[in-house]
Amino acid sequence: MQELKKSVLVSLWFMFLTFPIMVVRVVEKSVVLRWENLAWIGIGSFVLSFVWRWALRRKEMGRAASREGANNPGLMAQLAGANPALVRAGSALLLVAFAVIPWLVTTYQTNILISFMLYVILGLGLNVIVGIAGLLFLGHAAFYAIGAYSYALLNQYFGLGFWVALPVGGIVASLAGVALAFPVLRLRGDYLAIVTLGFGEIVRLVLENWSSLTGGPSGVSNIPRPGLMNMELSVAGANIYIYYIVFVLAVITIVAVSRLKDSRIGRALQALREDEIACEAMGIDRVGVKLMAFGLGTAWAGFAGVVFAAKTTFINPASFTFFESAIILSIVVLGGMGSNLGVIMGSAFLVLLPEYMRAFSEYRMILFAAAMVLMMVFRPEGLIPATGRRYEVNDPELAASGEGR
Amino acid sequence: MGGVLDVTAVSMNFGGLRALNEVDMQVKSGEIVALIGPNGAGKTTFFNCITSIYAPTEGEVWFTPKQGARTRVNGMKPNLVTALGMARTFQNIRLFKNMSVLENVMIARHCRTRAGILGALFRPAAVRKEEREIVERSYELLKYIGLHRSYNEQACNLPYGAQRRLEIARALATDPTLLLLDEPAAGMNPQETESLKHLVQKIRDEMDIAILLIEHDMSMVMSLSERIYVMEYGCLIAQGTPAEVSMDPRVIKAYLGEEAHA
């Protein structure tokens, strides 16, 4: 009853607020009052407010329940932790599905999937910096650009092929990341975000204005696609070939990043995120670890950049604006910071959905915003929150007492 | 000399404020030494100076690890000081809150292990073995400290007393020669304090680690430590055995004020 009253109040308030724009209409010196609009707004806001309240209540209840139950893992955690064999079978199935897809769908669809996987690689790279090491980083697109331009320019001036450029692009981006890290070692949080944002813009502006080297705003064109043993591939064939390259690269990234997270280095990165002073007091070299975080994160952006240049055969600075960095960061934040599966879901959400919902493309930004608000309220830790690794210890005594969990 | 820790005339200025004024201290191997004093006396600043979190303005800090040469540690990076064999806990608990209890201890093995990026990516046998040893050693320490039942719990979910013990376990995981405890009993109830006391003694006896602790709980300080240093306003005002210190008029004055009635 209380809830009903509140919802009625909300709808009345909305009707009042929107009265001047939705109801009153001036047509040639006479005022038309569209009362039916008022009714629609009233009903709409009443329903929305009611649903909103119901969802909030449910969330509160869920939180209380999990507090009582102490350890009540979420659905995804249950799925992930349930049965290793099942998880393995599931991922094998997914791998096979992704391996055969390009033969079943159109070139257009393949293209969408390629960009999806590029964002997975970019997101996972950024996840090392933002999610694992906890350094808010807003210039990821710059390293994407550095990778792409390393291939484009090395090819244009020195005729280097794709397979040579791929590692070179990654290494160059990684070195650039380390070079950026040096001056920002002392910064944290917002300040770091601003400096990295600035760095991203610097890279883009340099690319735009150094016309003699980079071609300026018109970019670099005629970048060769990767060749397959000197065979001439059709456009569709080349596309499928690139699809497989990205696919393998994405799988390598997933494996590498999750291995990294579970290693001595990964633990040091997480310690850096949790507490810098304690991290130093425990014998971790703060400077070294920070440099490592940047180098390891930006390398993936470099790889993705090389593949991007090869895929589009044309690059210009307009592809690497701040908007790109923001999208990649949203992928990480929306998916769940520090969670690899989350990043994959995040990029599916932010890259695939807009493509398949072109019908609503005019409302894209509104839907984006709504999705962000909903997420902040209902899943503040991301779609799939990162779960810490659970270690198994071999302790018969503990097993005997039956308390090991 | 022959001390594990030799501090000579260390001073620390923060701008115009002299937080430490020519403090001397010596800790011998296998000793339990306490540092006491009223709030704001500079005890934690002193800890930060000897662990190189602060660089002291003047004075020298010399440290002699179990196997190794006497080294001057002021001005070194804090992580290298830890690697040398000086481990500490914090007054306001600084655990890695969102990581598991076991991982907290595992992180502290960082400076005693060596797997790098390539090792993490390719996981050769040596790295896998090292990783297993890290887990085993960390679990052993948790067992020693009595927290092994909750090894997979998140550190921030532990009760307060257990968090303090976990900090000690984490410090022990760096294989220290000298353990610095900053108010380990703060916020603990009498039972917890009592068991902490036994734990500290056990660590000294079984692991042969010298211990320097800051503590306000006088019953613990008096019964546990072999020697006590007393600080007030950044200066050392007394030192000696618990009996000597508790009779010292300057100490009584510092703690109870000019006209002592108690």
C-alpha cells in the first residue's frame, strides 16, 4: 500500500513536470491541450516507478539473505565453481562454435565478430592495468593506435609484413606504455586518469599533425592484409583468415592474462591495487610492478592495433579518439573489473548488441546511459564480478575436522 | 656492537616539526624489545624511519641480517629493506582486504621467490614447483598462527583480532630476522591479548627472530619484553628492563603527569 502511494506520488510529480512540454502545444496563436499525453505519462511513470521499487526491494532482500547465509555465491560463481569438467566442456563447445562460425555467416557478420574479439583483446589488456593493478587508465586507445601505426608505417617505409609487424607492434606499444608509466609513477586515481587521458590525446594529435610521417588526418591506406603462404585471397577469404588470426590471438590473450593473474607477478599487481604501502613493506618493488602493469596491459593493445590495421587496410587518427578509450574502459567496468569472463561479456554487450540492434541506433546513447545506471544500482561490481582464486591445500587434519572450505 | 638493529641518533623533521630527536636504539638477536610512550611520541614515525618508508633527516640505521653483512638501511627502498630481513605490521591494519587470507601470506613470499613474466605465461616445471612451495609455506604459517581454517576467506571478513594475527603471519612469510610489531594488541580483548603474547614468545623462541614492538597494553609489555625504550615528544627518555623503566620518575611523569597520585 505504501508502495502504491509512493508510485502515485511519483507519477503525479512527473505529470506536473512534463506538463509544459508534453501537454501544452501552441498551434497558430491558440493553445491545444493534449490531455491524452498526460494520461500516458501518468500511467508510464507509475508502472516504471512500481517496477523500480520492486527491483530495489528484491535487491535489498537478496543482500540480507546473503548476509545471513554468509557465503552464498551468485549464480555465475556457482556456474563457474560448480563442476570443472562441465566448465571445460562448455568452453570447448564455445571454441568449436567460434571456429566454425565464419563459414556459416556472411562477411558482414564475420566482421562484427572480428571487432568483438578485438575489443575482447583490448579489454583484457586494459583489465590488467585497471582491474588487476587498480590503476585508472584512460588512454588505452593511444596504444591501440601505436600498434596500428607501427604496422602501417613499418610496412609503408620498410615493407615489413604482417607477421613481423605483429610482435613488433606489441613490443612498441608495451615500450610506450612503460615510457608513459615513468612520469606517472607517483600518481593515483583521478590524477592518473587525467594524465593518461592527456597522453591518449597527445598520441592522437601527433598522428594527426605529423603529416610527413603519418599522412596526417587522411591516414595510411593500402595496408596489406596478411598473406597465407603467398596465396591470393579474395576479400571474403582474407576476412575469414583474419577472423582466425584474431580468434587465436584472443584465446592466447585469455589464457595469458588469466595465467598472469594467478602468478607471483599477478599477486604483486593485486597487492599494488589493495595497498601500496603494505605492498612495499612486503618486499614488492612498487616501481617495477607498476611499470610491469603498464607494459603488460598496453602490449595487448599493440597486438590488437596491428590486426585492426590489417583488417581495415586503412587507418587514420579518427579511429583512436578518446571515445574509443572510454568504450574499452566501459567494457572493463561493465563486465567486472579484474574478471576475464566479465570482460568478454562486457564487450559482447557493448560491441555486439549495438550492431544487432541497429533498429534502435537513434536511441543508442539513451540505452547506454540507462544500462549504466541500472548496472550501478543493481550490479555495482560489474556483470560478472571478479572472484578471487580459491587454493586447495593438502591438509589431512583440516579435512578430518571437516571445516575446510 | 653485534646487534641486529643499531640505530644511532636518528632524527626526523617534517618541515619545521621535529618528530624524532636523536633517537638511539639497539636490538640484539633473539631479543624482545618494546617501545612505549604516550600518543604522538613518535613511535610509529620511528618504525617508518627504520623500515625506510620515511628517509630520516639525520642519523644512521644499521641492520645485520641472519646471514649477511651489516648494512646501512636508511635511504634504501622499503622493499629492499624487507628483502634484507626486516618485516613489519601496521598500527591501522593494512591487509590486502579483497584477497583471500592465504593470498595475503602468499604475496609476502614475493621477495623470496623469483618467477617472472615469462615464467607466469609458460609455467615451466620450476615455476609450478615454486608456486606449490609458496602455497605450502604460506599455509604452514597460517597454521602456525592458527588461521588455517579460514584460509580461503576474504581477509576483510576476518574478525579484528584475526586480522592482526594475519598481519603477523604475512610479516613472517618474508623470512625476517627482525619483526616489527606496531601495536599488535590494539583493539583486542584480554583473552586475545594473552594468546597474542604467547604467540610472540613462540615466534621468538622457535623461529629465532628478534622482535621490536610498540604497545600500549602495559601488562603485555611488562611481562613480554626483556628491555623497554620509552619515548616522549620525539625523544628517548628512558631505557632498561621493565622493572627499571617502571620505577623511572621521568616515565611516571610522562604517563601520569606532574603530580602522580596513582
